[in-house]
Amino acid sequence: MKSRMLARLIAGHVCLHACMAGMRLAAPLLALRDGYSAWAVGVLLALFSLVQVFLALPSGRYADRHGLRRIIGLAVIVSMAGAGLAVVLPVFPVLCVSALLTGGATGAASIALQRHVGRAAQSVTDLKRVFSWLAIGPAFSNFIGPFAAGLLIDYAGAQAGDLTGYRFAFGLMALLPAASWYWMRPVVELQPVVSASGAAPTRAWDLMAEPMMRRLMLVNLCMASSWDVHAFVVPVLGHERGFSASVIGSILGCFAISAVVVRLVMPVFASNLKEHVVLTAAMVLSALVFATYPFMQSPVSMGLCSVVLGLALGSVQPMVMSALHQITPVARHGEALGLRLMAINASSVLMPMLFGTVGMVVGVTVVFWVVGAAVMAGVRPAWLLRPPDGHGPQAGPDKS
């Protein structure tokens, strides 16, 4: 894939994803400021993923039929509308609608981007390389969005944390998707994949008949839950300890920066990386971080934990995406990506509410330990992603 086009896709992804990432920080903090409980904040965070549960498979099939540009254009419009509503009326019910719109748009755009990049790759090594580069987008935007929103919340108003600061934060998030369209507009569509004449209709769940696909989905769910618990618990923990919005945003930013760093390094070593080794190591390291995180009391120590966790989780997505594109048929890449996104976002809908309930009853410390134990239990399936030849996941037959 040409470097120039990949750079445009990454820049566009950063702008679109940063809108949602900033909203994920600003909206919960505003809800906490207005006196809503940890459970209510969990519900609000869950809504960022709810629409993706229902749109993921249709978005994947739509991308298989129509490609990249149509989905990106719709995602830009919906994201701008979602963040713009929060500027006009920053109250909890509207924040919930904003979460649905920005989350759904970002999920649909991600599927189209991942499918486009995967089809443009020329080899297995190229798959690892391009997905490592593409994965920089969400990681970098997870720094830009929360950090910029936190600064505006603290400093744009007459005093830190007033409603004017929140309006400025939401306003900036509403402008970012427009930049996304600017970067992606010149990207040329790939030739469509034509299914075999007379092929029997397929169902998305048929893909789960492959043992490798089931293992890959389980590992991805474990690591997605790790990402969710960090995004949920750090604002709650920081609020309890009296940290400012900019400090909380900086802790989340440390996580994002380290995820960017590991994804910048991975393309250099792409030919030597094995999916099952990287995923297993990431799960072990994440479980150890979750075991120690609750004992860190200062912003600096929490930031260090965020850095280590970002290194571990940042390495996961490129390996998962590389394996998925080798396991599934070419004509069903979009559908497989939609199935993956649907599963992890169904988890993301349920987990924040579960985290909020557990946090209210026994404290957020237990949330860290439960997720850490679940991640450790997924180590064996990650290692079993090793194929018989030891080189990489085997491509599934094209049944289209």
C-alpha cells in the first residue's frame, strides 16, 4: 500500500476517533460534576458502544459492497451532529444521545478503514506492518481527544470545570470530523470483490465455526475489556482522589502515548513478530498491571501504570487484525470485522455498567483485580493461536 495514502487514512482516523475519545472524557466528567453516580457514568460510557453492537455487521456488509468513502462521509456528518448537540444542550440525556451518535459513527468508519487497508496489503508481513501503522490512529487520538478536552474544561471557562469550559471542549470535538473528511477525500477506492456465481448465502456466525476464529475473538474480548476498565476506572478513581480534569486527561494520555510508541516500533520488526507470542505476552503483562494499579496513589505512579498498560494493549490490535485477515475469506473481510466489532462492543456496553455496579458495592479496586484475573485466564487461548507450522495463522478457505 502506498505510504501517502496510508498516511492520509491514519490522519483521517485520528481526527474522527479523537472526537469520540474527547467526548468519552468530557461527558462522564460533566455527569460526575452534576452529581450523577458511578453507575450512571458507566451507563453513559456504555452508550458509546451500544449502537456499534447493532451497526457493526450491517456496516461490515455495506463496506464489502460499497467500499470506504460512503461510510466515511456518513460518519463525519453523524459525529459532528453528536458532539454539536452537547454544545447546544450539555445535560445528561443529551450527553447520552451524543455518546450514541459519536460512538456509532466511529465504529462504522473503523470497519471500513480496516477492510480497505487489509485488502491493500500485499503479504502477511505487510498486513502486520500496515495494521501497526493504522492502529496508531486510535492510540494517538486517545491522547489528543482527552488531553485537549481536559485542558479546555480546566482553562477555557471563567473557572476550572465550569459549563463554559465543557462547551468549548464539546465544540472542538464537533470540528475534528471535518478535518477527517479533508484527509480521506482523495483516497481511491479498491476494486470490489465479486462473490462466486451461485454461491450459497452465508451468515456471519458461520465464521465462528473455525476454532482459530473463536480463540481470536476470546482473546480480543479479554483485551477490549482491559481497555474499557482503564477508560472507566481512571476518571472515577481520579475524581475520588481530587485530581483535576487535566491531570486525569494526562494519565489517560500517558496510556495513549505508550500505545502509539509500541505501534510505531512494531512495523520495524513486523517480519519477526508472531501473533500468538505477542498476544500472550500482552495478556500476562496486562494482568500484572491490573493487580498493582489500585496501590498507586499519586498521579505519577498511576501514569507509570498507564504507560506499561498502554505498551501491552497497544500491541494487541495489529496482531489481531493481521490474524483475522489471514483466517477469513477475502470477500467476507468486512463481515468478519463487523462481527469482531459487534462482539467487543457488546462487551463494552455491559462492562461499564458492571464496573459501575461493582465499584459502588465493593470499590473500584476489586474491578481491577477481577479484570486482571479474567485476562490471565485468557492466556492459554492466546498461546493456542499458534498454528501447526508455527509461522502465523492459516488463511481460511474462501467460501464466498
